[in-house]
Amino acid sequence: MDWRKYDKLLTTLKNKYVLTIILFIVWMSFFDRNNLVSRYKYRQELNKLVEKKGYYNSEIKKNKEDMEALESDRDDLEKFAREKYLMKKDDEDIFIIIREEQKEAPE
């Protein structure tokens, strides 16, 4: 074995500046409040929130378009109220028919 390489490495590690830099990197990577593990978790959470933001922005846009359509046409408003909220006029009766799926006979 070549002990000179190990001696040179050991003297380099004994240098106070190199030792300080190594300790700083280890501290920042594992023990600090903003360590690598927490930064990874924060990045994942941020990506999820960005996806949710996109979904909610598209829903807001769709709802605004629906509101504009309902405010512009009275017939659409009445149709929407009847279908969505089961509203009716005073002299009408509403019958709701719920169809059950046919069950297959066991073999």
C-alpha cells in the first residue's frame, strides 16, 4: 500500500478550513431547518398545490361562463333551476325516476 496517499489525505482533512467546510456541508445537508429532506418534501407539496391551483382556476373559469350564460337567457336559468335544484312551479308535480342497473344472474 502507498501510505503517502493516506498521509496526504489525512493532513488535508486536518486542515481547519477543509474541516470547517465539510462540517458546514454536513450540517446544512442533514441537521439544519432547511435540510435536503425537508426541501424535497416542500418541493413535492408545492407541486401538488400548483396542480390544485390549475384545477381550481379552470373550475372558476367554467363557473364564470355558466354564470354569464344563465344571466343572459331566462330560459336557460329556468332549465338550470329545474334540473339542478329540482325547482318547480306552484301548479306542477315532479316525479323522479331512479333506474337501478339490472343485476346479472349468478352462473
